[in-house]
Amino acid sequence: MSLYSRLKIRARRFASDTGGSMPVEGVIASTFLIWWYIGSFQFFDAYRQKNVSEKAAYTIADMVSRRTESIDADYVDGLHTLFDYMTVSRRPTWLRVSSVFWDADESRYEVAWSHATGDAVGHSDLSIQARAAEIPMMPDGDAVVVVETSMAYVPIFNIGLDAQRYQTFVTARPRFAACVPFDREDGTPVGCIYDGHIAPVDESADDGLPELGS
């Protein structure tokens, strides 16, 4: 009998064999079950944290949109502290609040004022164009509040997920005023028109998003 025939017979016997060892099969099955449980927990935690981040951003946007008085840098810094509290973040986060209006003469969105915390920088007229598709259409001179947040997420277990940033971009129309003014450091407010004295930034700069781990 050839070697091939012997191997074929042994393969058939192995395929039809119903014998086994419960302890060995239990160890094999439990390994897959443990891996599945850890992976499920990891993906659930990632989606949960992303959902918490989005809810916190919408909450902050709603708070700012209800303002009838001007805000300042200290107020935005306080919103950043609130964001960290709501997300229970143990890693670096940043927050950016901007007042954006539509300029029909230039046919583009422009920035009345923008203040950022953490490693981010305020928006310029140039950088906001990269997010124009996410801003709703508005009549000439109408303004919206734009709230952006970012938080670092590092998986608990290294199973199918890498470290990443959860970023949100939320727009909210002021509820009780044409716009939300911002106070300069000298106390004078900026309303719905662009003023370069507020958080001056390089017009050629990017969107100011820091890399993870920076």
C-alpha cells in the first residue's frame, strides 16, 4: 500500500472519529470564549466613550447658544473643565469655540471670533473653510456657534483597536440673540463681524489639530 493510500485512510478515520477529551476541548473552547468576551468589552468601551464625548460636545454647544451676554476666555476654559468632567477623561483633551457667519460678498464663511484651549489654536477665515461642508447654509450675516472637541482614547486591551482621537464638530444657532459676543482682554466685546484682534492666528496655518501623543 502506498504512502498516499495510508494517509488517506488515516484521514478518513480521523474525520469519522467521535472520541475526544472534555478537559482538552474545554480549554480550547474557553480560550475562544475569553478572547470573544475581552474583544466585546473593548469595542463596547470604545463606542461608549465616543458617545459620551459627542453628548458632552452637544451639551456645551447648547449652553453657549443660550447665552445672551458675552463670554470670554475664562468662560471657554471653564467649558473645557466641564468637558473633562463629563467625559471623565484621563488623557489630554482640547476644546474650541467659534462664532462663524456667512459673508455673501465673499461667498464664504468667516470667523467673528474663535478661542481654543489645550494644544489647539483658534480658527481663522482660512482654516474654517476646511469645515465649510459641515456648517449649515445661512443668510448673509447670520451666525452660528461652532463647538469642537477632541479627546484621546487608548484601548484597554490591544485587540483590534489602535489609539485614536474622538473629535466632534457641532454647530448651534444662537437661541436668544443674533450672535454670542466675545470679550477681548481689554473688556470690549466682539459681535458678529470679524475682528483680527481676537486670538490672532496665522492665515496659512492648518486646522490646529494636535497629533495623538503630542
